[in-house]
Amino acid sequence: MLVEIFSLYLKGLILSSLTMVSVCLLWTLWRAKTKKDKSLAERQAFLYETLMIAILTIPILSFAFMSILVVLKS
């Protein structure tokens, strides 16, 4: 049972990582295309903020994806 829950958590972690990487990549590309950031410092600050948002959001989303996987499995 514990191994099954752990495998579901790892699957949720992978799904949340892929989701956050794709969202952050799209957001960064959109900002680069519209030229929102004028200076190098603004671009670095945006990348730092994006990284922090991704690091904080991935564990939360992994539990959300895990619960969806549990519902789909049952």
C-alpha cells in the first residue's frame, strides 16, 4: 500500500514538474516576445521570480495530481 501511494506521488511530482516547466517557459517566451523587460537586471529578476514560483508550486501541484490519479485509479 505504501509503495503504491509513493508511486502515485512520484507520478504526480513528474506531472507537476512538467506542467510548471511548460507554463514558466511559455510565460518567459511571451515576456521576451512582447519585450516587457528593458534591462538585464529586470530580466534576471523575472527569471529569479519564475524559478521561485516554480519551486514553491511544484510540491503543491504534485499532491493535486496525486489526488486526481487516485480518483482515476479507483
